[in-house]
Amino acid sequence: MRRTMVAGNWKMHGTRASVAELINGLRHLALPGGVDVAVFPPFLHIGQVVDGLKGQSIQVGAQNSAVEPAQGALTGEIAPSQLVDAGCAYVLVGHSERRQLMGESDQVLNRKFAAAQACGLIPVLCIGETLEQRESGKTLEVVSRQLGSIIEELGVGAFAKAVIAYEPVWAIGTGLTATPQQAQDVHAAIRAQLAAENSEVAQGVRLLYGGSVKAANAVELFGMPDIDGGLIGGASLNADEFGAICRAAGN
Ligand code: 13P
């Protein structure tokens, strides 16, 4: 049985004061058992969040990490080993904002994924199609290529200790959500691609949906058989809304 997971990607949001307020809100949430909850603050606030959430059942992750596991001469980057030292358990790999705006290629992401795992971090691999790709019928081809890149480079076994987030680019921050059936169809295809290589890995890996998830649509999405939780952007900046999404995942 897969444990559901709800992850909050804070993106490039927060000041010391707003983060303190959000931590306070998170500390007061009644979180359901059986759901893994994690938040992904900007690098700058990771220490503050790790300290502020001490003793809580909420884990912390980073939104990005370097292509090399160890510290070194790489100005402006953060090594996965430094993230472990700071108290992180997870790291996002390949969020569409980084693929599109920062030009991160599958080759670079393969290295980031491997470097994270080498340090014991759990990578959350983000994959998903643009609106143009969906409208031209290329959704499954795009997602399969993004997933296949890691499988080819690192082997399907790499997903025994990873999470996958399907985030259709057209649903991110737009208020447009994939219907539960649209999301389920892609999740089922992702699991089938993994199962063709290793059915145990395919059955064990958590597949999160991301893209305009809110408390109001979470129950229906999380009710689909291959949706094991969510990667939440905007709604994760509001502790009460985030808590309600976590409770939806616990149902
Ligand atoms: P929104 O929930 O704001 O659409 O963002 C989703 C996302 O990109 C999470 O990584």
C-alpha cells in the first residue's frame, strides 16, 4: 500500500516574517496520520523552516540542487549533501519552471537526480506537457520521454527511492486543473511505463498530481487510483488551505 504524500512548493515566495507566520500556521494544523507531508521553501529559508518545524511531522525539501553531490567550486549552487546537512529529506528535480525558464535539459536533470540520491535525498521528479503539446496529442510522448530519460540513464530501480510529480504546465498557477480523469490517464501511463521494466517499483512509487490543486478539488483528484497525493504551489502558502488539502489526502 502506498502512503499518500502532500508536498508544498513555496517557489520564490517568502520573507523571514511571512515564513515565520506560515511556520506558525503549519504548527497548529491537525494533520492526518498516514499522509507524508513536506514543504519546499526557498533555499534561503530552509534553516528557518527546519528549526521552526522541529518536533512536527512535516518534512522539508529543497526546490533544486546541484549536479554534483559534494561541496565544491560551483558558485551560486547548493550541493545535495549541503541540503542533507541542513535537514532536508527531499529535493524537486525538473520542475517545469526550471526546465522552461532555466533551460534545464533531461541530461542535466539525470545528473541532479543521481547526485541527490547519492546523498540520500529523495528526488521528486517533475514531468508534464505544455498546452501546445497536449493540444497536438503529444502528452504521453512528452511525459514518457522525460521519465524514460532517468530510466535509461539510472535504471528503473532509481524509482524505488523517488517520487514522481505529474504537473501539466498549462495547469500550473493558471487556475485550470486537469480533470481527475485526465490526470489519472497520465498517471496510469507513467505507472505502466515503469511496470514494463519492474512491476514492484511501479506499484511502490508515489505519483503526485500538481497544477492548481486546492482544498475544493483535492478530494476528487486524490480519489483516483493512481494519484497518490499532490504537489501544491499557490495553495501551500496558506497554512489552513494546505492543511485542508492534507486532510483530503488522508481520506
Ligand atoms: P500551483 O498549485 O500554484 O498551480 O503550482 C503547482 C506547482 O507548480 C507545484 O510545483
